[in-house]
Amino acid sequence: MWARLRAVARCAPVTVVAPLALLDYANPNNKMLASLHVPSRRVDNGMDVLHPRWLYPPKGGWLNAFLLCARLVWPLARLKSRQAYDVIDAHFAHPEGIAAVLSGRILRMPVVITMRGSELRYRRHKGRMFWIGWALRRAARVITVSEGLRQLALELGVDAARTKVIPNGVDTRVFFRRNRQACRRALDLSDGERIILCAGDLAELKGHHKVIRALTALDECGIVARLIIAGGVGRSGRYAATLRQQVADFNLHDRVQFAGEMKQERLAELMCAADVFCLASSSEGWPNVVNEALACGTPVVATDVGAVRQMLTSSDYGFIVPVDDPRALADALGSAMTRRWDHNAISAAGRSRSWDDVAREVLEQLSAAVADHTVSREPR
């Protein structure tokens, strides 16, 4: 999300309104008032960023969208009075997209909603899906990061002419092929060992536990590998303990490393150092880490979720496996670590779409939304 915002901001003025929870019930460190340490206003790469605080009840469901709207209307109205924006660009359909459409109707402003994949997790929540559909049908444009999400929008009654698939890009200044041996030396990794890299919060849906289990299956095939997991504890932090216990149960302390959160530059070095990048998620929209790993020239083994098939368009770049097939995952990882790859071709494929390309396509949709809104308000 932030990468796209920064890319768009290089082409047009952008003001970001990013609400923070006053009471963060899911803070992994139990610091419920952590947001108070964040300034209410800051500048990020030339963008003015506002952080209004809002209060929502735990498990508020669809009601949270209305509470978010109540908090957003006033700062959005003040920005409108200064003619600071022409369109509201909402990221995620729930609760942000619903709140944005409610605010847009109050302020008579066009709204564009981007669906990023979290919407898929709400399919079984009738109340949330009702309001998601309500908001999407009233948005001036609906952008999705994958064709699967566009199909969901169409199922919810959105006019196909107002939908557009705009896949994410990759920061080619950070994610590019480096010398593998040099990266391993810099990261204090052995030249000879096989390395699997995963990246993402230590949450169950990211599937890190599946990759840990795959290490034992690889052992049976005579393939000894090391697993590095780059990612923080996530919103709740509860599953991190489960993963660490799993490592202890399998006696893999010396072969599984929890590297924690890291800056993109260091993640790129790790991707270049790894033999294979693995995404074992059970749900995704457009997983940026897949493109980033490819851009680094590293083959990818990924579960068949979200837009993975749009990203791994050839077995020359990696392998796609079913979500719940441990044997297929282990076999694919084994094949990836023993196969000879054309790393330059993989990197070229991963770097073929930049965030500047994304920004141009997004601006076309935002401009179209503003134009349609202007026409609709003209007297007849």
C-alpha cells in the first residue's frame, strides 16, 4: 500500500489519512496505548500524513466501518474546505472502503476502493460482506490487485466497466540480483548450505509451520536445508510461540532461524542469498514478496493462493503447489534446491513491472472517477 502511495505521490499531490486505533487490543506487546507515541501529523516522502485516533469495540465487525466513518468525516471535511483533494482513494474494502464511501456520500466526493485480498477472509461473515458489497457498488471505481478479487467484486454486483485489475509492482532500486556468495558472506551464512527463505508475520495463515514440517520431509530424502523466517510476531503474537514450540518438538533449533522484522534492503540481500523463497500462505491477494524474490533472481515455491498464478507464469521461475498438500510442498522445495536455474531470466521477469507503472494505471482510474463525478454534478 505505502509503496503505491509513494509512487502515485511522485506524479500527483497526495495527502494520506491513516487512522490509528486509540486502544490497540491486538498489540503483540500488550501496549494498548502505543498509538499515542505516533505523531498526529508527519511527512513521508513528501506526502502529508495525518493520524487521527479512533475507538472501536473488539469484535465490532461491520459496525467498525461506521465508527471509522464518524472519525474520518471531520478531517476529510477540513481537507475538502482547503481544496486539498479531488478523490478519496481507499485501500481495502473493510472497514476502510465502507467508511470511505459513507464519508464520500456525506461530502459529495468520488471514492475509489482497492481490494487487496483481506476481503476473501470475510466470505463467511454475512454482515461484513453485505456492507462490502454495498460500498463497492457505490464506489466510482474498484481496483483489484488480482483477477480473482475482480471476480469477487463482480459477484457482489459491481459494474464490470467500473473495475480494473492493477497488479502491484516491485521496487527495482532495492530488489535486484546480487552476487549470492557475497550476500552470504555479508549475512554470515555458509556458502555450502541450502537455504529456504520465508517472509511474513508469524501468523498461522502465512503457513510457516508447513515449511518447518517440510524440513523433516526433506531430511528423509537426504536434502538437509536451513530455514530463515523473516517477519515480526504479527498483530496478536500468539502464534509465534506455537512456531517456536514446533521447532523444539522437531529438534530443529540449529536449522530454523527467526530473523524478525527487517528493512527491505536487508530482506533483498537475504532473498539473493537463499536457494529458494517459499510462500506457504493459506490466503493472499497479491503477495509482493513473491515478485520481490523473483526480482532478486531467486526461484519461488508458493501455494496456489491469490494472484500467485499471475506471478509464477512459468515453471522456469518456480513451482505452485496446493494449499494443504505437505508432500507436494516438500517435493517442490526439494526440486527447487537441486535444479539449475537461469537466475538472470528469473530476475528479469520479477523486475518487469515497477511501482511507477502501477502509479500511472492508478492515476488513470482516479482521474476517470473525478471526471465521472464532475459530469454527474453538471446541471442538465
